[in-house]
Amino acid sequence: MNVFLNAALYQAGWLACTLGAAHGMPWAGPAAAAAIIGWHLARARRASEELMLISATAATGLIFETALLQSGWVSYPGTFTPGSLAPLWMVTLWALFATTFNVSLRRLRDYPAVASLLGAVGAPAAYYAGAGMGALTLVAPGPALAAISLGWAIATPMLLRAAQAFDGYAK
């Protein structure tokens, strides 16, 4: 799969999830993501390995995002969250991110410190942008952004490491 196409599809999915949530259509992002993930899996040499990676990443996201929600630092106005779980559109973003690990972010797997730094900086920027678009609220911006930065600094290299074990795009 083309690296640039993979990155562009991730960004399109991010926008669909974020704008959908911001405009009262939280189902729009997961619907678009299902198509993107399906396309990603259809092009994988071993789709089952990619699906395991995507599932594990989504589960990680559910735990992380639910912790942020239950901390009270982040809220999702206008989004139904059963049992105080993170909303589906937010967990979907994690699943979409997993589609980049063995394609556009493949080279980053060899540089865990760089991956950690990019997670620590990029994730808070994405959450801040999502908040600016109205998809979420940073109720306590300082603690929320610090927790997001720390969480993603740890999660990004760990998930990229897992991608090496579940690489459906390896030759």
C-alpha cells in the first residue's frame, strides 16, 4: 500500500470521526472508518494479523479514553457513552491509527524514542484540535493534556512494537 495514501486515509478518517462528533453525527466517523479499515485489510498479505493489531489497539484506546473520561478531565458533549465508557468514535480513532503502524509509520518502529516524542507532542495537538472543532471538551486542560501526552508517549512505541509481531504487510 502506498505510504502517502495510507496517511491520507487515516487523516480522512480522523476528520470524519471528529467532525461527525462535533456536528451531532457520531456514527459518521465509525462508518467511514469501517470502509477505510476494510480497504486496509483487503490489501494486507495477512489480514488476520492486521485485524488482531487493530483490535488490540482499539481495546487499548477504549481503556485509555475511558480513564480520561472518568477522570473528569475530558468530556464528550452530545455523545452517548454507555456506562461511562469512551464514545465509539473516539475508540475508532485508535483503530484507524493502527492501520498506519505497518504502512506509513513502519520506519518509526525502529526508533522508539522518536515514536514516544511524536506521541507525546502529536496526540495532545490532535485532542486540542478536536476540542477546538467541538468534538470534545478539555474540562481540565492542563491535567488532561499532560495525561494525554504521557499516555501517548508510552502507548505509541508499545503499539509500534506490537505491530512488528502482527505485521500483515510484511513481505
